[in-house]
Amino acid sequence: MGGLVASPERYDLYLDGSVVDIQGGVLKIAPQMVEAVIIAIHYTDASTLSQEALFATLCNDCYYYRVTLHAKDGLKVLILDDSPVAKSEEGKKIVKAIRNVIDALKPH
């Protein structure tokens, strides 16, 4: 989902709130958080957001996200970042939902 250069993070999210990290560890979050990511992505034009990411300013302190949603009607792939520059409302909602998941995975 995000990460620093040469330090990627990957999370597989499941509807029951299970989250599998890059090492295969399983964590749990509220299923509603996963649902928020899916809803935000489902109602988005993937090609628009991918183009948005291509034209965003290069940002050394930004996270870049590649999200693949597996659905009945096929794959939906989004590429976006958390830069505030030229971000559509759809893009902002998706990034916020993703950041909420990542924040929930951090130890408190």
C-alpha cells in the first residue's frame, strides 16, 4: 500500500477485517475500515486516478499506493499518492481510507 523507497509495505485486506502483511503475519482491524476502502475505490474511475498520480508533483515525503481490488467484474487497479496537489475528492477519500487502515495497524 505504501512505504519508503526500498522499504515497501504490502497489506492484503479481507472483508472480515483480517489483514495479512508482507511477512505473512495476520492482523485484525474493524471490518468497517476495509469496507470504507472498498466503497471508496468501487465508486471511482480508476483511469482518472492513475492519471492524477502520474501528474502529481514528485514528492520525496509522500507515500505512493498501488491498490488492486478483486471483484466479480474483474480487477480494478489504482495508482495514487498522498500528495495534496491536484487531488480529486475521490482520490482524497481513498487515501484517507487507506491511511486509516495503516494507522490502525500501528502498535499503540
